[in-house]
Amino acid sequence: MKPHIASIILFFVLLVTACSPRERALHIVTTGDVHGSWFDEPYVEGQAKKTSLMSVYAWVDSLRRSVGKQNVLLLDAGDCLQGDNAPYYYNYVETEGEHLFVQLVAYMGYDAIAVGNHDIETGHKVYDKIAAQLQAHGIPFMGANAIDVKTGNAYFTSYEVFERGGLRVAVLGFTNPNMEAWLDEPIWEGMRFESLIPSVQDWVDRVREQENPDLVVVLTHSGTGNGDGLSLESQGLDLLNSLHDVDVLVCSHDHRPYVKEKNGTWLINGGARAGNVGHVTVSKAKDGTKKIHGETIRMNKDKVDQAMKKQFQPAFELVKGFTLQPVGQLSMELRTRDAYKGMSDYVNLVHTVQLESSGAQISFAAPLTFNGSVKAGQVIYYDMFTIYPFENQLYVMKMKGSEIKNYLEYSYDGWIQTPGQHVLKIEDEPDARTGASKWSFVGRTYNFDSAAGLVYTVDVTKPFGKRVKISSMADGSRFDPDAWYNVAMTSYRASGGGDLLLDGGGLDKEELEERTVARLPEVRMMIYQYFTQHGTVNASLIRDRSVLGEWHFVPEKVVAPLMEKDMNLIF
């Protein structure tokens, strides 16, 4: 072929290519509910490696190198600052300088982060500092529905516009609106929280008009939910069923990986603890049509970014040293799973600490780790997070005897059922929140409160409202339905968390503050001090029936075989 003819053909090929529709691709990567899973290595020797931000970064960095950094948007849907020794250490122990979380997400190149309820739980001093430090790196900490009561404006960043993948992308961020039901007011003082419906649509309409984006991404710390409009904390499917002009809806909070498309909107929930990422690809042809596809991708715990690991190894060693410090001795094993079938040493320890620390007559407590254990022998600080993973304070509230009884009826109704095939309220479904691979509890186990300071039974053959029979106080004195008692419980419960006080005890939300008798320090710190005070925690300390009283599921001949069967199914 003659050179000038080849040149003419190449010219026409380039011309046709240039004039034909060409797609521009954007990759949106999402995490959420990481809960301090920052390092891949365990703090305690012999424990398994785990997925972490270092796993996520290895995957994201590979994607960026493949498609170009300008074509990737990296987002997090909240609950970043609680759930592991590392955030605790940098929230409350090593507080000078830039927070480690900020260093990590800046290194990874996150574009935006939504505020989670457990981020707010850390308190103003922590999350205000985080917000400012993130902003210094150009990373907005987002929560458009957290309203500053003084100004009427959003307390956190509302939205940000990015130019990525050849698209103008508006990312709107929202926190969980149910905050006031879980956390005491001083923690979120100066804010009020709006429901995501209609707040999200109002913001979408405003941003569409003002910014004229090609793509709208709504980043929420809200659970996927059931789409029935009944759960303020899990409005994901409610939003999917009602929103318009939204391309991608990112959910989190319930730790449940989930993907669904409806009317052109893709809902993506990547689950928790860096086990998966959400991955949404968006392509737009020159004619303006968009193609969107969402999926979750499992992270590989053995594939981490080595440069990142080296960069943050000194911080890991600091946290590890803090984690391994001795706390005391334990004479028996504590197993959280034992709490589902009756009195257990694990919950007895929590009850004992709550009663002794508060001087209350009665204590409410639940298993807060789904299936954890602390072996007999030396106890280290790491074990405190198995025993008590949350930063809850201890509260004392004034309750009437009849309210206590109703509270317990409500608690056990979420836990057990009238015997048929089962006695525990379980279903043949996996639960990504707890790690249960087959059978799982229908309700959330951290709402399975039992009481100490009372002697009572729970008759599984009776209907709701007639199961709990309280015989006496722990010391044998009469329990009076009309008398008032001081009851120790967590700040989460005292704020209405789990609805046990509200729907169970029958209290009004407005009553909770006036019923509060005392506010004490964090429960985990009190458990730590209990170990350091006694040196060795043995059975005689945490099985004292004159302090704890006792309770049992009855009748034993009905409960025993079904309980054994159900426990084997779950575990």
C-alpha cells in the first residue's frame, strides 16, 4: 500500500472513532462500618489475620493503576472510630497530633466519609477534632441531616462535587437519624437529627438545581432495612423505593452486604470490617446515556499493601503494646454464648460491676459480643473489648416495679419463643452482622437484657406478657410492683436504645431525663478497675446470689432439649 493511501485510511479511522459514541468509565468504591479494622495483623499472638484497610488499599491501588486515579472515587459510609483497640487508643490515650484514622484515610486517598453513630459516640472532643483534621486533607466528614441548633445549618459537611471519570459527581452525605435514641445528649449537644425521608430528597433537589451534576451519589450511615418505613435507623430500602434523580445510594450500619437496583438507582451496602467493598461502575456515552452496575467484592486478608503496612507499623506496635498490658487474672472462662441459655459468668461479671459501682438495687445487662470468649488465666487489656466492646457509660434510672417486669417481658420476647420446633427466636438465615453462617437470631443479641438483683423465672410455655414471674429481691425481700427501684443500665439503654424502656417499660421519651438518677464513667473502664482492684476475679466474686439473685428458663424438661438443639444450630 502506498504511504499516502495508508495515511488517508488512518485519518478516516481516527475520524470515525472520534465521531462515534465513546464511554467514559467511573469506578465508585465504598467501605463502611470498618470499626477500627485498620491493621491486618492480630494484636495477640496465635490469632488469625483479618481483612483491614490495608486489604482495601491493596485492591483500590490496583484498580487506580489499572483505570487511572482520576477515574476512581473512594467513599466510606461511617462508623470508623470505634470497635477496636486501635481507635480507642488514638481517641483517648494518644491524643496529641493528627489522629491515626486521619493519617490512614489521607494515605489511602479517600474522597469523602459519612459520619456514623459510633463516630458520634466518641464525643465532641474526638469527632470535632477528626472533622477538622480530615477537612485539612480535603476529605469532608459528612452529615447533612445533623443540624446545628444555633444556626439551622448542617453541623457537618453536606455535599461535595468531584470531577471524576469524565463526570461531574455530587456526593451527598448523611448520618443515622436515630442518634437521640441511643446516645445521651451531652455527646451530641448542639445538634438535632432529621429523618432521611424527606431530608435526602430535599438535598438532592437542591444540589441538582445548584450544581447540575452528571451523577448523584447519596452516602448514608443507614441500614438497608426492610423497606416497610418502620425503622428510623435503617431507611435504605425506604429511600430506594422513594428517591428520584439519584444514581447510587450507599448504605451501611447493619453490617449486611446487599446490592439492589430499582428504577435506575443502585443501592450498595458493602458490609462491615473491610470484609468487602462496594464497587459501582458508571459509564456515560457521548449521547448522554449512563450505564451503572453495582456489586460487592470480597477482600483478601492475605493481600495487603506492603508500603502502607510499613508506613503504619510504628502505630501498630504502639497499639499492640497497649493491648497486651496485663489487667489481672480470671479463674474461669467467660463465654458470651452461654448468656443466651441462662445465667452466665460473662453477664454475671457485668451485672456485679454495675451493681457495685452504682449502688443500684437492680441491674440490666446483655451479651455485647455475639460469640466471644476470655480464657481462664491472665487477662490483658485486649480482653476488655471482648467483655465490653462499646464506649457506653453506666447510668442509674428510677423505675417502678411494674415497669421492670414489663421491661423484662419485652426483652425476653425478642429472645425466645413459645416452644414448637425451637425455644430461641432463630431463623434459618445467615447473619453477616454476627458471623453466623446458617441459623441466626432474629433479633439483635445486644438487646437480650437479663436482670440481676432479682429472683425470677421465665416460663417459655406462656404467652408474651405472662412469662416473667418475679419472686423476690436478691436478698429475699419482697419485690413490689408499685415500689420504685434504682436500676443500673448502659447509657445506650437509658437513652431508649433497643426500645426496651419505651416499648417495653412503657416510658415516654420525654421521661428518660427526669428518671435518670446518676451518670457514671464508662462500663469498660469500671470492669478494668474491677480486675485491677481484685487482682483475680473468681467465682465467689461474680456468683454471689445474695447480690445477683438468680433467674432460669422454665419448665426445665421443655427448655433443656430444645435449647441444646437451638444452640447447636447457631454455633
